[in-house]
Amino acid sequence: MLNPQEGALTRVGLAGVASVATVGREAAGVEVVSLAGLPAGGEERARALEAILERPSSRRLAGWGWPAFNLARQVEVPAGLRRGVTLGAGRPGECYEQAAAYVARHRDQPVRLAHAWVVEHGMPWLHSFAVLDQQAAVYDPTCGRFFDAESFAEVLGVHPVCWHGPAEVVALLERHGAAWPWPGCWDRSHRLLTRLVGELDRRHPGLLKWVDRMCAADPAFAAAWWQETTRGALSLLHVLAGLAARPQRWQGHQPGQPWPWPLHPLRELGLQPVDEQEA
């Protein structure tokens, strides 16, 4: 899960990430960031995660809170809303669990749980965070910090899916035994995803027809398309978004000619696409 050539962490998924930590140097002088050894919590974890997010190479990461940490406006909130929070001791890859836990823990406060799509590397990702209505703020558990809600939404291109009050969060956790997926949220999320695919098609007319012609004329392209898009609707949108962002590649490319680039845009960043069930 390392990318020593670039001296950066590679993305290992939006779920199940236990740690990210120390920086070292190999004999060749290549800087390597290890995924082992990050403190479990507290100020030590906060300092370690801050050191990673401050590194320029960390901009390549998706799902680790780099845009919010570096670009959104951080705010202070009252003590009651900081209860149980070590500022900066975020939990990359655990946003659903940690956001739900925050709302349940602060059910005596005016907070809500949000499920949403956010945008990193020009592509949408599922995310969850807490909304602090009276403060016009959000708590992002990925980097463990509070942000101005408007700034956070602008930086991350937030597309809300659903909101849940504290009592509902507690009831859903007890009913399902997990913070995701909750049936109604999953359905709304996929409806929004389908709408985003449709918007891409409208903004880039001819793209889907070009894909159809490429799949018919180039077996290698068809195999790559099948491999990447059968991961789920999210991966399909990522592939289409990557093509849409580089119209100079496909608009002049004749079906039947070999496709020289990775089809999934994350692969060009040295990152591994994630199956939808892992997101």
C-alpha cells in the first residue's frame, strides 16, 4: 500500500483503514510514508495525522481529508460540541462510523448526521459528517476537525443525500448494527448517483455513444471497461468523469485504435480503485 516512487501514501480504500503514520527514508534516499504505527488516539494521533496532511504529496490521497484540512475554514465550537473529541485525531476511512458515533454521543445537542457525495480529484465519493446547525458548522471525522459549513460545502462540492437527527441515528444503529448502509439512504444515494451520470452525459454529448463504439471495436478497451465499471455505479461515474475531464483524449480517438491510457482515472494518480462494497 505504499508508493515509494512518489514518496506518498496510496489510497487503500474508504473503509477499514486502521492507521497511517511514520515517515522514513530507504537507503536510496526515497521518502516513504508507512501505513503502520499511527497512535490509536489522542494528541499523538492528531500530531501524526496533521504532519501527513501538511505534506504536499498527501494531496494525491482521496478519503483522507486533505481538501477540508488545507482549504476549508476551520472554526471553534462550544465545549459541549467538543465533548469526546481530540481536535485533529481523525479517523480516515471510518467516516460513517465516527460521524454516527459523534451524533449519538451529542444527542443532547442540536446536531444532525449527514450522508453526502463529496468531490475529490474531480470524482464523487460517499462521505458522512455531523452538521452543527446553530453553529453553521460541520464536524468532519476524517480529519477530526470543525469547519464552517458553507466553506466545507464549497471546497468538497457537497451533494447531500440525507440527514438524520440524534434519536433516529441511535434507533438506526440499534436496528441495523452498523452505520452504513441504511436502506433508505442507500436508495437515495444511488438515485443521486444516477442523476450525476445523466448530468455528465448531457454536459458531454457523444461520450456514451463513443464508449459504445469503442467497446464494439476494441476488445481490450471493452475488457478494461467491464473490469472497471462492474465494480459498481460509483466506479462507472469515476470512469466517465475521468473521460469527461479529458475530452481531448476521446473526442479525436477513433474506435478501433488502441487506447493508451488507464481507463480509471485513479490509476493515473497511482491509486487503486475501490469496489463499491468497500466505499
